[in-house]
Amino acid sequence: MTPCLLLDEEQMSRNILRLRDRLAHSNVSFRPHLKTVKSIDVARQMLVRPEGPATVSTLAEAEYFADHGVRDLLYGVGLTHSKVSRVARLRALGTDLSVVLDNVDIAEALGKAARDSGDRIPALIEVDCGDHRGGVDPEDSSTLVAIASALTSSGARLRGVMTHAGQSYQCRSVSEITRVAEIERGAAVRAAATLKAANMSCSVISVGSTPTALFGADHGGVTELRAGVYVFFDLVMAGLGVCQTSEIALSVLSTVIGTRPRERRLIVDAGWMAMSRDRGTAQQRIDQGYGLICDTSGRPYPDFIMLESSQEHGQLGVRPGSESPLPPLSVGDQVRILPNHACATASQHEVYHVIRGQPAVVQTVWHRIRGW
Amino acid sequence: MTPCLLLDEEQMSRNILRLRDRLAHSNVSFRPHLKTVKSIDVARQMLVRPEGPATVSTLAEAEYFADHGVRDLLYGVGLTHSKVSRVARLRALGTDLSVVLDNVDIAEALGKAARDSGDRIPALIEVDCGDHRGGVDPEDSSTLVAIASALTSSGARLRGVMTHAGQSYQCRSVSEITRVAEIERGAAVRAAATLKAANMSCSVISVGSTPTALFGADHGGVTELRAGVYVFFDLVMAGLGVCQTSEIALSVLSTVIGTRPRERRLIVDAGWMAMSRDRGTAQQRIDQGYGLICDTSGRPYPDFIMLESSQEHGQLGVRPGSESPLPPLSVGDQVRILPNHACATASQHEVYHVIRGQPAVVQTVWHRIRGW
């Protein structure tokens, strides 16, 4: 039944190996981010060991992966007061869950929970390396030391620093990604040096994003690397030069439900509900609309994209300016649609239909979780 | 726990009454579209009778609502071959499910299924009134008659015609909506006249979208009206002039997790996972970013919007060009965020937290379904 989410397991394995190979001769530990996959079946293939380490983006993910035996977890979104008790509860059940924060207020709230539970809850100080989403300026020594002091004096534990170069998604070339990776590394290492100079312990120095993990030239001073979307890749990553479109492991299977030859359009039964509203390639050199259209073997048709989408309808057509012909597709024919953003498209689906072989055969179904 | 989806039940009831009052003195039947709500608890308040009529956008919705006693259902997305057997199965269980189609090929496939099952499956011919998403040109008499003939001669049943003025979402004024409503009505009525002139029965003439349902001046010749988003409203509808922002019944509750006074930004724990990536107001006169920020009572802060979003982070700030001050919010404070597009934002959540009263108190939780 279409639309549905296809996961090419062999391509996924190659993507996992690619990053593993890259990190094989480095001294950094790898903590995959599971927010992209939200599935223990995929996570098991990404994890270095079944018990972790891993990164999550919600406490619902933390609880789910802990239930499935992942015991070393980093909750990578700035903590709030109302979530402290849930963190403490999960730790009391035996999970080594650490948190990130960037202000004294939350550090003290965490300390209070730590004292109440008799558990020195570990925290990483979030550092802003230029993404400006959250985090302390790495040059702001007084704030870094104030948070670190608040943590240790209040009863919590300072485990280290973390940063994420989200700006790597806006790079225009691989060499620019390499420069951003160096900025990311530098910010984390400098913040850690500030803490160490103030006699604060800082055992973890954690950095990462898929582009910087794959194209960073130097891990000097870093102890841990994080990445998530590398497992599937997507059109945004291909547009950055991080992967080829042939390396994208995720696609949406869809059926042609109408043809409009006069407007050179085909209508399919995948709209934004199946693709998400993500338009991450809109600012890239090649705008892929709501997705790049492939035949059922996964080979892209030239310049054939989803131009418009409504809830359950996608309008396919040739990219404006292209002279490529409209593929000879009729009502009832199927296509595979590569997503702009794997995290966003996968989140629209309850399950992965795991395919292998050529022609692709669905081997099994893997469930995803959602919510907070 | 934030982020979570709040539904103001009293406001929702007023929105439902508004359209009901508008249709009270007309002769058209009302078939609410349940794709926005995907919840039997909300649907029960929209439905004229518990058994329907209603419109759905997926067969998963059809099965779910049929399970909950809604027996008169229109599946409003163009049928494909692979879905015919599922339609026949649902009908065999006692649901009067009708389908829409716009080509002879599917009409014949439906006819074959009808003969096989001994059930004259009813279909509406989809007409294109200018949205160009699907449907037959209303002036294309030969195609209209060919589809109607294919339906009746193959063993299925022609129930009527349907059209949807999706272009009403791009209108710039209420008077333009009224004009589009007249185009929508005219297309359906002309297509029906073509079929009747060819001695085809056409008992249902179905039109609708929330804007045209609320601002259409004339229902002459129409037998049935459809609308969905009117139940919640959203910022796109407010931007069109269809509602006030104070009439939006849906919001996302979120917590401040960081402050960046230098950049005049606040960071909250609702990103695109909670809001969706929908940027439906981007082309309107007032761009609301990823949502308009309100205090916990639901009153908007002046010009305060979500400027950027990542998966679990939202960056709030004052709209560019505005001199409004940054609201005095600190880490741990909560805000309510009005969505651009109710269908898209609601689909990111598993449940509605139904609130009533001032200050709002969560009365109950209503579940939503998803998938296809």
C-alpha cells in the first residue's frame, strides 16, 4: 500500500561502514544520534556496543532506547526544570543518562535533583560554535566557569562540554565543511581548556554533525563524535557534497493517481504527509522541490521532482528550465521519492519497510517511535 | 511535559457553530473533512449525525472512522488500482464508502471490483476547478461522459461530481475567496449538467474548502459542502481573513530552554518536530515564521514569532522590522505557539490535550491516528 517508507538495508550498511571506517584510526569515541532513526532495529546497526553510547533528542527516545538495553545515553537538547525529575527517574532505573545545559539556573535545578536523589547527575555544558541555537560562547570564560561551579557545588556532576555545528548544513562546498569542522572542534576544545584552567574536571569533549564528522580533518583534543543522518543520507546531504544521491538509503514509495499531460504534470499519492514539508534544498544550488523522483529500482529520472504538495497529493514535473522529457508513467505506476531531509520524512511514518536486493523485496518491517 | 498540542475545546465549539450557522438556512448537506482532526472525539462534534456523512483523505482514516460508527464516508483522494480491494472490503463490512476518480482506467478497475463483489461501488468524478491538483476539466465533456460511461457500463455506480478549490488558500482577500467559491460552484454544476445532458444520473454535486465554505455567496445547484480546517483554524486562515488569530483553537505548549539577549532570541523546546516544517504564511502579507508566540493564556505577544527551527529547538524573536520589545521570558517559562497550518502541526502529535477555562486546565486527552 502506498505511500510507504522504504529503507534500503544494504545501502544503510554501507553508510554506517563509511563513517565507522573514517573513525577507525582515530581516538574518538562514537556516540551516534538516534533522533534520525527512532528505531532500535536501525540503532543496533549504528551502535558500537549494544549498550551505547548514543545520543537522543527527546526523553521519549531516552526511555525507549533504555528499555531496549541502550544504557549510555546523552539527551542532547537543553534541559528544562520540568524535565529534571524524568531524567532522575530514568537514571534511578540504571541508565547512565547525561544531559546538556547552558545556564546556571538549570545547573542549580539539576544539582537540587541530584541531592534529592543521592545521584550526581552528569551534565555537559553546551557550547555555541556558531549555530546560535543554544550554548555558551566558548570565549565567555566567566559563564562557563559559573555553570561548572553551579553544577559541582550543587551536587550534580560536570562531565564535559558538547557542541554541534548545525551551520554545516548551510555550507556550499566540502572545503567549507572542513573549515566549519575545525571551528566546531576549536570551540569545544577551548571551552574545555577554560574549565580545566579553573580546575574543573572535563572528561568529555563532544562534537559533531554528519557533515563535520565525515569531513573534519582533525580530531585533536576531542574525545567524542556525534552524527545521525549519515545512516540514511538525504538530498540536503547530497547537495552539500557529503554523499551521492545513489547513497540515499531512504525513499517514499508512491503510486501515480493522475496525469496532466497538458501541464506536463503527474499526480502521485504522496503529499507532504508522506514527504514532510521540509524544503531543505530550496537554498541549495539544486532545488529538489519536495523530493527527487526515481524509478522503482531507485534510479533518478533526470530533473524529475515533486514540484508541489498538498496533504495527500504530490505534483511531479520536470525542474523549471530543464528540457528533460516527462518519464513515460501512467496511472497505477509506482515511483520512489528521495527525501530532502531524512529526519523529517522518516518522522512522518510509523514503520520502515526494509528492502534488500534488486529488484527490491521487502524483508521485514521496523517500527519507529515518536512523541516527547 | 512540553512540547505538547493544546486544543481549546470552547473555541473549537465556536468554530464548529460558525460554519453550522452559516449553512443552517441552505439546502446543502455538510460532509466535514476529517483529515485535519484524525480523531473520533473531535469528529463527533463536527458530524451532523454520528454515522456521517464525512470525508477522509486516507483509507486508514476510512477504516478508523468506520470502526467508530461513521458509515457514510467519501475517500477524497484519487483512487488507484492497488486500493480498490481495500475499498471493496470496507464496503462489504457495511460502510457506504464512495471514492473519487478522474480517469477511465480506474473507473474500469472499479467496475471490475464491483462485478467481482456484487456491490455497485459508488464513485464521484473529480473535477478540476483551478487547483490543478487532480480532476477533469469541467469543459471536457467527452472525458466526463467517458468516465461516467465506464463506471456505469462496467458495474460500478456514478454518484456524482466533486471539486475542491485548493487555490482559495492563496487568495489575498475575502472578496477574492468569494469569487473563487463561485468558480468552484460553477465547475461542479457545469460538469453535473454535462453528465445529466448525457442521461447520466448525478445525484451528488460536492464542493468545498474552508475559505469557500465560509465565504461562498451562493450554493445554487450544489448538494453537498466539505470543509476541514474550519474546526481549528490556523495562521494561514487568519492571514487570508477567514478568521481572527484569537479564533485559532490549536496551539503548541513549549518551554523556554535558553535565552540569547545579545541576539534578541529565546530558545524553546518546540522545533519543527512539534510545529511541522509548514511555512504556509511565507507568501502572505504577514510572514509568521514557524508560528506566532502567545502567553500561556493564549494572547499573542506583539510581532513575536518562531524565526527558525531545528528538530527539537525553536528560535523565537521579534519579526524583522518590528520595534516591539522582546517579551520578558526566562528559562523555564512557557509559551503557546499558534501554527501556520493546523493539519500539518496536529499531524506531528499523537494526542490533543483538551483545555477549557481561563486559566486553561487540561480536561482530557484525545487520540489521533496516522498512516495510510
